[in-house]
Amino acid sequence: MRIGSASGAAAFLLAMASACAQSDQTVVPLRSYDLLRENEDWSFLKDPAARQDFWDRIKYIPLSANGWYLTIGGEIREALEQVGNDNWGKQPYMNTFFLERYMLHTDWHLGRHFSVFVQLKSGLESYRQEGPRPIDEKKLDFEAAYLEVGNSDKKNWIVLRVGRQELNYGSGRLVSIREGPNVRQSFDGFKIRSKAGPWNVDTFAVRPDLDETGFFNNTPDHRTGFWGVYATRPWRAGVSFDAYYLGEDRKDAAYQRGTAAELRHSVGARLWRPVATRDHGWDFDDEGVWQFGTFGSDEIRAWTVASDTGYSLPNLPLKPRFSMKADVSSGDDPRSQTLGTFYPVFPIGNYFGVLADTGPGPVNFIDVHPRVQFQLPRGISLSADLVVQWRENLNDGVYAVPGFLLVAAGDSRARFVGYRPGVEARWQIDRHAYLQADYGIFYAGQFLKEASPGRNINYMEFWAGYKF
């Protein structure tokens, strides 16, 4: 299970939003915490009678008589992580370390046409051998700080957002906030949000933030430009459709064939239906992407196809859901004049679930990924899954989740990378607090045994979190 999983979050929000109205047709207010906290709407707390939770007093703080108000919220997350034989034995020891995440945000609603959102983040790492990775530590900085101008209360509307912000689209396969790792991804630039009929369309041009480890010293990555258009709409029978274009200009892109300036364009489409929460039924999340552009003097031709199909039985005891993921992304033959390695842009941090921040990523791979999940009483869920992975192109290596090379192809002609069984237990104590435990072992396949030390990765993590 991926923390902040797009499909799970979409299902939960859909269920809450479509909850039955009261007999007098009043709307049940949405009291959930969104992955992007700026999407939360606490304006219903203007009515003091609606305030039920301890934190409601800071969710709607009146600023004026004409409807201006302030919302305050935050998150605390603690994690104990243990990785043995990271990178299949290149770090041949057991690495145990402690991760802390603290986030605090203020959402200023200054009338119908202006809003300001500011979010601080602090990620701390302790006891890790070789020190913190870039995804582990950022002592204190702004995750978001933007001004938004426009009114989204109309049938058709357009809103401009300028400043530091988060981007998270679709399943998170290509654009996400990197929720699993300790430090979330942010961007500097502008975004235009709009709605025209059934379509919601975002247009953006940004630079990713480089997370330095200190205090308020993040800077935009001036060697990387990122822009795009993402459009989504409901279709029929609970199915929705997304279409998008993404462009990225990187001055130093590195693959097995070498390092060069890269201009890459991604065109994709996604068809999805959320997980059934009331009656039995199918859910799915299917996506395809074609990439083209230039890498130095070479052309780029790369692609990926991904699917996640599940069946839920929420009316049975334990409310089981059975699912199967299957993904393919292209690799490269360095002997050609065309770069074939698919690049995942800014993917979700824990792409394959339990192995949240170690092991292979969604580059040059073929995988199948069955999973079963059960809901126990008192907010407890259990899941077990299995990831089996091969190389798509035998002339290309194995890459990390962010897209950098982990193990070069070398002389190995083996296709099988390995397999990873994993289990997860989560206790959603109430809507604020949760505990979670993950465990998995990545068993090295023939390719890893030939091209690396080939030891099995052991992974375990314990999480505790609280949101308000």
C-alpha cells in the first residue's frame, strides 16, 4: 500500500462527497484531510453549531465581517526505518535510522477573489550511516507560499496561482509531491487552474526546488524547467478521463548511455474508476505515456503502459479487495542513436509500496504486482502483496525511483531482476492519528547477481502520524 495512494484517496473522497444527504436535504460536511491541504474547505465551521472537534476552533478563524477567515492545520509524522543490504549489497550492512516530519500551514481566505497559502516543512534524520539522503532532511523551509487570484465558485472559472507550490496529478506516476519519503517535493512558478464545462484544466510552468539540509536555503533548480497542461473530466458510470502534456528541460540528464542536455516531452492519457466503497465492483487505473525529444545529439523515443485493476467486496466481512498491477516502461540500447529509456519525471516516492525509498524504480522494467487487502474492525487494515520485476531492455540497467542509474547492465544478458513479497498493517485510530508497519524483502534475481553484489534487500518501517 502506498501512503497517500492516489486511488485510495480518490475512493475515500468520492465516498465522503457522495454521502447521503440528511432527510432535510442538508449536506454532510467533508471532514477529511486532503493530500494537498489547500484543497480542504472548512467554511462550514462559520456556524458555531457545526464545531465538534477540538481543532475546529482553528479551522475557521473569522478575520472580518464580510467573510474573510483563516484556517490553520498541520501534520506530525515519525518513522523508524531499517534497510539491510541497500542497493543489493553495495551498502552491505543493516542501516537503522529515525525520520521526523513536521508541517504547519495557514490558509488565508481574503474574500472571493484572493487567497494566500503558506506551508512550512521540517524533515529531520538521525542515526543513518553515511548521513541523510536528499529525501530525508530539510531542517526548515517553505513547502508552499503562494498567492491565488480568481473566483472558483462559478460554473466556469479561471484562477491564477503564483509562488512556491505542490503539484500532484492523477495516480502520481509522473507528477507527485513525493509523499512516502520524509521530505515532500515542491516547485516555484505559476499555475493557472480553470474549469470549462465538465473539464478541469491546469496549466503550469515551474522549476523544482532543490532541498538543501539547512534553514530556509532552498532554491529553484535553474538547470531544470518543467511545464505542462493536465486536464481531467468525469465520463460515465463513475469513470473519469485524464489527458496531459508535460515538458521538461534538464541541463544534465544521466542514463546508462551517458550525460547530456535533455529536452523531453511526455503525452499521456489515463482512464480510471475509484475503488468501490458501498457495493461490490471493479475499479481500475490505466495509463499510457509516449515520450519524445532530444538528448544531446540523439533523439528520444520512450514509452510506458501501466494498469491497476481491482475488485472490492465491501459488504463481506473484512471487506476484501483483490488487485493486480501490471506495468511496462521502455529501456535503452546505447548502441543506437535514439534514447529509449523512459523517464518518470517526478514520480510518487514509494512507487512499489512497501519498499518506500529503496530498490528499483519504474524505469526499464516489466512488472506484475498482485495485492490483497482486508479491513478489520476499529480502523485496522492489513495487506499483502508481491512485486515481480524484469528488465524491458537487456542493454539498459536498473534505475532508482527518481530515475537515476542504480545498477548498470554490464555484460549480463539476464532479464529477471527479482521479486519482493511485502506486508503492511495500518491502524487508523481516528481521523487524526494512525500507526503503520511495513515489511518486505527484495530477493535478487539473476541480473542483480551478475551485475551487482546481488544480496537481498531487507526493509522494515514503523510509522506514527497525526494530522489536524
